[in-house]
Amino acid sequence: MTETEARAGAGLPEAQSPAAEVKAAVSGFLKEFKGFQDEVKSTLKQQEERLTMLNAKTMTYGRPALSAHTDAGAPHQKAFDAYLRSGDDDGLRGLVLEGKAMSTAVAADGGYLVDPQTADRIRSMLFATSSLRSIANVAQVEATSFDVIVDRSEVGSGWATETASTTETATPVIERISIKLHELAAMPKASQRLLDDSAFDVEGWLAEKIATRFIRAEAAAFINGDGVDKPKGILLPAKVANASWTWGSLGYIPTGAAADFATTNAVDCIVNLVYALGADYRANATFVMNSKTVGAVRKMKDADGRFMWSDGLAANEPARLMGYPVLICEDMPDVAANAHPIAFGDFRSAYTIAERPDLRILRDPFSAKPNVLFYANKRVGGDITDYAAIKLLKIAVS
């Protein structure tokens, strides 16, 4: 029996020819390669779909730009608006004070601090007005008064010899000036129906009304205040001829005419006023006068016919008189007999304004029904802290 017959008899598979084996092997390889090819195509298709999706998401021209910052004040804005419109204070009570940029805690009497946006608007309007606030020294305090320590004299000195004994020299004089804070209040009102109108800008209207009241009251007090429940103004101290000036009073320079500037060489009194002020103060000095006085002063010329007044050459640059900036304060007196229409000095050294940084608003819907009252108040004080830093021009012969 041959080997082939033996295998067939034993049930074993018949041996394939070499060509059949090669054909089977190639067929298996092609099948596996096709499967690998299909897998690669599927992977490439998925990657292409993913790139297309990423490109669509990164296109900025097809969608609005996202905000670059978080509006942290929005919750307080809504809560404060609800309080102004309807008196609902639940939103304000639920806010975390440290996280909402409020300056002090909420008082137990129901008053609430103005939100940061509104307070900033009022503060900017106060500084933009024609007031001494823009050139004076402004101090933020957390007390009922602000004390300024003034050294108004110098230590005495003298030449000493080798063998002679040294004599006692003068001792400097230290003075304390206490600036008391006074309450400045405003109470505008609006009807409840107007507050209910969603198109009405409650906070903008409130800021404008309060700022207008505070601007007028502060500007007037810083010039003419008598110190009774208001700041002391720069024109409050006694005025004496500059040759007789002593601490506690203000020195003045006369115009040389009884009721106006002198008819000839009118600018001489301005020159005398400038150089009556000490050289250390002149470096930072400013003229202060009202519009009517400006109208008279800007016509003045020197001996060569040149105007002493020059307008600002750049935006927000103040006009200048003899090279010094001019601040127009409408509360300064007009040109009249024995009046002091022009002040000249270093007001950063001469006058100090002390104020508390917070501004409080109390909503009152009951006292003036159907109107709603908004009681706003702040505390501010002011006084002269260096009497040598201001000189006045007096309309007088001498």
C-alpha cells in the first residue's frame, strides 16, 4: 500500500499542490491587507471629521466675541435696582460684602451704600466741576475729624565762636488744625410710576441729581463757608495788607482803584499779587476767580501790548495768566469795592478737604406718597492749613 492510500484510508486530508498553497497564502494576505486598508480609511475619515469640527468651532467671524472679563458687579446692580424701584432689600441682604467691593458694612437703620458703579460716577463729576476740590489736598478719613499738624516757624540759629558759650535759639511752633466733618445731604424724589418704568435709568438719574446738589454745595462752602455745619472757606479768615500779614490771616494786594482795576497799568496789581506769594509756593500756584473777573482780566496787556492771558494749547489744559493756571470758580466774588475777586496760591498746601469715602442712600416711599424720596448723604469738611500759601487781590486803593 502506498503512502497516499494509507493516508486516505486513515481519513487525513489529501496533500495540496505547491501552486494551490501559494494561491491560498496570497489570497489570505490580500484579505488581511484589504482589512487593514479599510481600517486606515476609517481612521483618516474620523480625523478629517474631527478637524472639520475644530475649524468650525474656532471661526470667530461667524459668532459674537466672548466677554473678556466677568461682570462681578451685576448681582449687586440688580439687587440695588430692585431696592430703588420697589424697596425690596432681600437681594442686598443676601450679598457677601467682601465680594461685592462695598466700602463699609450695611447700617442697621436700613441705609445702604451706593453700588460701586454709581459712586464712581458721582465722584468723577465732583472732580470735573469748577471747585477747589480739583486743586486742594483731599484726604479720606474714617473718623469725625481730621487733624493736621502744622510747623509754622523755623528753629533759630546763629554764628558761634570757638570759646564763647552758645545762647538759646528760638523754638519752632507746632500748631494743630482740626478739620471737622460736616454732613452734606440731598433728597431728590421720583414718582413710583416713573420708577416702575423699565426704560427709566434710575441709577443714572439718581447719580446726576445727587452730584448736582453736592457740586453746588461743596463749591460754595470751599470758597465762602463759615464753618457752621459746613466747611470753612478760603475767604473766611481776616484779610490784612500783605505788609502786615501774620499767621491766621490772609494777606491782600490792592488794585489801586476804589471800585475796579486801575485805569492805567491795570496789570501791575496782578504782577504784585504773584510776587507777594513766597517762591516755594509759586512753583505750584493757581489763580482762582469767577467768569466775570476772567472777562476783565483777559483784556489786560503789558507795556508792549501783549496779552497777559493765554488759552490752553492742548485738550484739558487750563488757561494761564502770567504763566500760571487759572481755575474758574463761580462762587468767587465779582469785581466790586472792597471785594476780593482773585485768589492766588498753592492750594495743595493751603487748603485741605477731609471726607469719608462712603456715600449712603436711604429710600423713603412713605413720607411723600405717591413719590419716593431718596435721601443721600456724605460727610465732608475743609479748612485752610497754611495761611502763607494764599494771597488775595482786593479792589481798593490801598
